[in-house]
Amino acid sequence: SLTAGSIDRASFNRLVIGGSQAVISAGPSPTFASEGLVLMITPSGKLMHQYKAPAAYRLSPLRLKATSDGGVVMVGSHRRPITQQGGTVRLLERGYVGKLNHELNLQWDLVTGIEAPYTYLTDVAPLPNGGYLAVGSFDSNQFQPSRGWMLRLNANGSVAWQRQFQYLSISSGMVISRFERVAITPGNQFVVAGWGEFNTFGNSGQNAWIIKTDSMGCLVPGCAVGLRELTTKSVYLKAWPNPASEMLNVLVKSEKPLHGAQFRLTDLMGRTQR
């Protein structure tokens, strides 16, 4: 089963196509998985290069964007099935980002975010000043509904910063928030579209959701925000003001002592200063 996900035009008018193909394991209890598939073809339709991601990566459908160096940046999720009591299988996910060169060879990839049922990335866009912005859904798996997830990556795939957004609904009750697509404006601002799902007293529905932020992912330009470090451990990190010019306050809360904890200070371009 082949599924086409997205298409973009690379250098020399070549087309890059992202999708996935189904993988079914053999045995008395077969399991279903999918592996990402990237194709590069000429304007006349001749296949030049292809890349197949491991079956652990749920890239269905695979979202990708061509990059200025003739390569491709792609997003999806890394899936891990776990067998629960009674034999039922539960899938846990983390966000996935990968970078391919002009011959579709893997340059780097990153698996990030807390492993949970609904943690994944759905779209990505190269930034004019270098790096990438990926969006998707972040699930803490701690009895908290998923949130819209914005992830700023440097050119080498390291995380510069990340934000989470909650859809605001007039309904009381659980609200699920997810980002689906991202676009970059000429002024280097971010426009993200997605949806919010609410469930109140048995009544549920979905609303379209769109936000616009500045280049630091702030709804209010120059906002001072606290960053939460997304980690599998019970650690809370808050830094303010952010950005900072002269003094930076850092607050760390942890259930266990942090031995040898390290902090990295970056500038607005994501470059490490200290």
C-alpha cells in the first residue's frame, strides 16, 4: 500500500515526492507499520534517487520541503509499539525530523519530544536565515490534552527553541490542540494552521485554528516567556526574561537531584554563546 504525502520542486526543476508504504510483519499475529519513502524524479518522470526510512518512523503521509542546497527536510514521528496487559498493543510516538542531501542520502535526523500517543510533527519549512521550523502535536502523556507544537531547529538539526500552544475554546472540558501546516511570511513571521477539538458532556466538535507569531514564536512580539524543557524525566525549566540582554534568571525543579546539569546560552540566531 503506497500513499503519496507531499510534493515540492527542488533544483534543476526536479520533483521530490514524499509518501509511505505499508509494512506487515509475518506470523500468527501480524502487525502493521509504515516506512517513509522519498523519491526524486526529473521533469520527464525519470527516477533519479530514492530514500526509504526505517519502519519505526511513521511518515504517513510523509511531509517534506525542498531545501536551497538541493536536498530535502522531512518530518513525521518515531513509533514504538508496547504490549499492554491483556495483549493489546499501544503505539507511543515522538517527533521526527530528517535532512537528506541532493542525492537523498541522510545527513542528520532527530527524534525529540516526550514519548506519548500523540507526539508527532506534521509540517516543516526552511527559514530564510537558515534552519527550519517544524510544527505538529505535543502530548505529555500525563493526563493533559495534546497541544500545538512549534519547534525551531538550527541548520545542523539541533533544537534552538520550542513552543506549545493551547487552543482556546468557549466550551469547558478537555480541548485537544494540534498544528498541521506552517508558512513563513516575507517578514520572517510564522503562520500556523491546525484544529482544536473539544469534548463537553458528551458533545464534541472541531474548529479550524490559525495563529501568527513573530520570528521567536511569540504571539505578542517581544514577549517574555518561560521555556519548558521537553524531556522524558520530571524536570521543569523556566528562564526569564527571554530573550535577555543583561541578566537571565533560571529556575529548575526536579523530583530528583540534578548532578552535572548543563545549560546552553544562545543568541537570537540560535548560535551558542556559552
